[in-house]
Amino acid sequence: MSKEAVKKAVETVGGQVALAAACNVKYQAVQRWIRSGCPAERVLCVEKATGGAVSRHELRPDLYPLEESAA
């Protein structure tokens, strides 16, 4: 789990309160994400809230690995 990606998402949407509102959680939850990483059930919401600026792979590379190109 990438804590840096959560920080990037917070900056992208304009703060913890804005990200919390976009994901329908309390801002304290976002504070936990900053410390511990984004939970699996919130990854897609965060990606959508940032308009794709923070990808699901950045948030949870363990769940969303990069696709290998068929070369």
C-alpha cells in the first residue's frame, strides 16, 4: 500500500476533508489512510475522486499490478 499515493490524492482533490467527502467517509478515515495506506474497498473511489491523477496501481500495487505489454 502506498502512503505517498494517498498524500498525492489528498493534494490533488484539495485536502483531507474533500477526499473524505468524495469517498463518503469521515476525514479521520483519510488520516488513517495517510498513516496506513488506502483500504482495498476505497481504491476505486479515490482514483475517481482524483480524476485518475492517482491510479489504482499507485494506491494498491498488490491488488492492481501493471499490465505486462504483449511484446
